[in-house]
Amino acid sequence: MKDRKIPLVGKVPSNKPPRPPADPEVLSAHIAATTAAYQVLVLAMERRGLLDRGEVAELLKTYMEVAKDRETPVTLALLHEMRLAVLDID
């Protein structure tokens, strides 16, 4: 069986053309909405004992350090915002 490369999350496979850049307002709204939804999901999971407090933030930090050379600046910015949001959960 031939080895196949699996594209990283957020990467466009090489056989498809890249997408045009998004409008800054649309991108900002998308980041804000995604971050809020993620924060709600993590909070619900922490309250039910499915995640330890700070666990997701630490995992995101680790991923960002490992993937900093592979991910786009926009992806890293979204991950950073998500990490800050889950650190800010009460």
C-alpha cells in the first residue's frame, strides 16, 4: 500500500486551488463566533467533569508550539484567541 500524506488541519490539499483571502470584517466575526462557541463547549465539558480546568488551554498551547511553522498566521491567531477564551472561563 502506498504511503499517503494526510493534510494538516486548516491546510488546502495541493491538488485544489487556494481560496482567496477573506474580508477582514468577515474573518473577525468568524473568529469571534467560533471562539465563543468553543468557550461554551469547553465550559460545559469542564462542568460535567469531562475535562480538567486548564486542560484544553494547555493542549492548545502545545499544539501551537509544535505547528507554528506549518499553520497559517490566521489559524494560529484563531487558536490563540480560543486558548485565551478557555483560560478566561469561570
